[in-house]
Amino acid sequence: QVQLVESGGGLVQPGDSLRLSCAASGRTVRSSAMAWFRQAPGKEREFVAAISAEGDYTNRLESLVGRFTLSRDNAKNMVYLQMNNLKPEDTAVYYCAAREGYYSRNFRSYDFWGQGTQVTVSS
């Protein structure tokens, strides 16, 4: 069982940066791949980035490479999503997710989810 709590969302202007944090707890955190997904109103949940349990492999949505960076601190059981040069199309609820084993881009393969944090990019 893994519990996830996201934080760091907010209202920002285009070009600004935000860092989302995901605090993880539970018996299997250290063996869990972690990921961020986002969901805009009226759209399907979209893969953003994922990181392996050891933090040595990451995978990002190709269109976000160069702007979004994912990292994890296993000593603190934290996962971070650094988002730079934010655009209005990045507006969505961002969710942290966990699954045991290898990471996946498919949201249906994740067993544990946080409550989400709203990111709004608007001038």
C-alpha cells in the first residue's frame, strides 16, 4: 500500500516555473515506480513523466522534454516535477501515481494515486 500527497500547484503566468512535490508513504514505496499524469477539463488523463524505483531511469512525454524534469529523493520518499516555461496548455490537475515494479505510460497500470494538485497557467 502506498499513500501519495501532492503539493506545489497554483496559478502562474506563461513562462513561469513551478515545482510539484509528491510525498509518498507506505511499505512498498522503495520498490515502486512513480509517475505524474495530468488531466485537463474534458480530456483524458495524460502521461507526463515517470521514474524508476531506484531513480536511475526516467521517461517523459516527448513534447515536454526541455521544460519538465522529474526526480526523486528516496531518502525522503519524495518525487518532484520541475516545470519550466509553463504554457497555458499545461493547465490541468496534476496527479502523482505509483506502481510496484517498472514504470509505465499507461495510467490504468498504476495502483495508487494522490488527490491531485491544480496548475493554472494564465495571463
